[in-house]
Amino acid sequence: MTRRREHMLFAMEIKQCFSVKRLPVFILLILIAVRLIVQESEIPTMLIVLFAVFAILESQFTNILFRTPHELEALSMFPLSWKKIVLVKNLATLTLFVIVALIVSMATIYFTPKHIGWQTFRDSIVFASSIIFLLLHIGNRESVSAPRRSSGWSVSDLVQAVGMFLFVTALSFPYILFSVLLDQEWLTIVYAAGTAWYWLKRSVPRTAINIELLKTSICTNR
């Protein structure tokens, strides 16, 4: 029974990402990415793709408590522990990252005048793995400290999107150090594994505890 509830929550997360409300943002960001690529920008194609994907999924990372205005209240009555709820939501975000990355990649690479080889995809996977688990951790923290009952086109959404770019930029430094400057990709992989462990063993349970402690004030004040 518990597994069925987890699967139901997971499916709801995936479906919510492609809701009518969020599709305009999705399409707009893909068009911006295509525009940057058609202009033959000096920014690497796969970097444009990754930044577009993170922007599309910003609320998926940083607003896990309020996909809808009353989601936190509904989740409070959902027959799953907060730890499992946070874990399922984060796993859904990881799955959506892969899905959206494939969609944006296909849409943008079609228009790029540059050659995209296997090495570029490989580097992109290593880069993404080095930052995504810490982004989940930061997003979990932001979801509790600065939740938004409604997300989409508001000023707060723009601020969070800018914050997401800053987080991605800052978290890129280990990849640049290990894979680019030192040319030791295995160090990046070890680093990524460490961030995955930290997310699973520290971030998820700590976020669950914070939600339990603060859910009353969040529901009242937000």
C-alpha cells in the first residue's frame, strides 16, 4: 500500500510539471535557448541547454511544498511520512531533469550550426551530476525557508530563477577545477557521489524534520 502511495505522488509530480499553467514558461525558455544557439553565441550549446532545463524546473527544485496553493495542507493529511514525501518529490525532480533535458536538447540541437559529439554529451552528464544533488539540497532548504503558494510569472519567481542561475554558477566550480583545470574527471565523479550521499542521508531527513516543525507557521503566514 505504501508503495502505491509513493507511486501516486511520483506520478502527480511528473504530471504537474507539464500542466497547462507551466507550459508557457516551458515553451518560452526553449525558444530563448534556440535563439541563443541560432545566434551562434560563444556559450557552449550544452551549457545553454542545461541552464534552460534548470530554469524550466526552478520551482520543481525550490518550491516543493506548493506546486498548487494548498498542497502543503493536502500533504499534511497524505498517509506518508514527510521523509518519504521529500524523497519521492526529489526523485521525481531527477526524473523530470532527464525528461526535460532530452526535450530541450532535441529542440535546440536541431537548430545548432555546431557539431555536437558524444564527448559533449558525456561532459554534460558529468557536469550535471556534479551539481544536481546539491541543487536538490539547496532547493529543499529554500522550499522551507521561502515557500511560494503560487509560482509562474511573479516577481518572486523571477528572483528565484536568477537565484537558480547563481547557484548553478557557484556549484560549477568543482567541475571546472577537477575536470577542466586538473583534467581529472574521476575526481568530479567522486565528488558527485559524495554530494549524492549528502543529499540522501542529510538533506532529505533534515528537510522532513524542518517541514514538520514549521508547517503550521508556513500554512498560516504564506
